[in-house]
Amino acid sequence: MTQAFSRVRFIMVNPSHPGNVGSAARAIKTMGFSELVLVEPKFPDVTSQPEAIALASGALDVLEGARVYGSLEEALGPVTLAFALTARVRDLGPPPCDIRQAAELARGHLADTAEGVAAVVLGTERAGLTNAQIALCHRICHIPANPEYSSLNVAQALQLAAWELRYALLVAQGAPLLPASTAQEPARGAAPASGEAVQAFLAHWEEALIGVQFLDPAHPKKLMPRMRHLFSRLGLSRDEVDMMRGVCTAMLSAARKK
């Protein structure tokens, strides 16, 4: 992943549940980030707790590499743009933005500042961030959740933040957003069928429709012109023409056996 991803850190302040720390490590790694920071966790050995290890689920490198600080001030030492993630509206404090705006601001900051470091700061599971902790950040950040029930688990909120940051960084780099798939590659025989091949198929198709008594040649109405328009709109490939010719042959064979 690019250097910008390595300059983003996710800071959990006073985490009390080892499972949330493990889930946070997993959330970060799935989005291509690696720097998890813990400030005064309830358990000094939180990263080695069984629940944290279980919920990290393959992201043990992030969990084991988590940095632990004694204060938020220390954790924010190298950070040049910090977002305080909170659900509550604050009367005082840094200017607010939503999580998508925060991702764009972080992307621009990392692009413009070679030594810049962006951080998303999350508070405790029970009470979130204090006003004093928020005051240490540059922006307040909200996730526009259901106003009637905006309660998000800390690891869930971190996952959303990591996703928005990943999306913003990938779009800026022009990187692919979809996984590589052979389904996106042209299949063999997918080259467009020639006009001659399509016309031969349509003649065969008309013969087959007559053979199964779907088309009355004495009263054809507009059936074949509509069929021609349909197949023309589809832009048949060579394989598709061959397949449909096989269908015609089978239809005529079945009709003759009656």
C-alpha cells in the first residue's frame, strides 16, 4: 500500500474491552492500515488477552504492534491533523465535519504535507471522549447515523472511519476499487459476430420458429422485425451466435420428431 496509508493512525483512548481492541486491529488491517495506538488501556496486557487475540482474527501483526501511551497528548505527538470521533454535539471545541468530509480532509492533508500524519481518535466504550480530549484535536468528526439510535460500538465506528479513509485515498490514487476478477476479462469467442453470421442465424431462427409453430409464415405480422431488433440490440458475440444456432437445430429436430 502507498505511503499515505502508513501515515494514518487510529487512537483508542482508555479502551476497557479487549475484544474491541482485537476487533479494531482487524478493522484497520482489512482497510490497509497498520497503526493502532492505545492510550491508557484498562488492561496493560490488553493486546495479549485471549478475547483480543480471538477477535483480531488474522490481524495479530497489527494487534501485537499496537503502541501504548500514557496520555493522549503523547499519542498525538507526531500527528498533524487529528479528528475526534464523537456522537455528541459539543458547544465548544474544534469545527465539526462528517466522516466523509474528514476522510477528504485527511487525504488532502497527506497529499500536501509530506511529513503529515492524520489520526482518528476514539473514546471509551461507555462515555466517549471528554471535552478536554476533544480540545486536543483539530476537528470534531461525526458519523451521520440514525439520530434516534446513534450508538456505535467503538470498533464499528473505527471500521467506518477506516473505510472512508481507504476509499478517499484509493480514489485519489486512481487505484481499482473492485477486486481483480476473470469475470471482467473478455472470454474466448467474445469477439462480435460478423453481420453475415448474424443474418445466417436470423434465417435459421425464423426457420426454427416456424418449425415449432411459434411463427405462422402466412401471417408473420411484426414478429421477425422485432426479433431482429432484439438480437441487434444485444450485439451478439461469435460464441452466442453459435449457441443460438445450436438452439435452432435442436428446435427443428424436436419438431420433426412429432
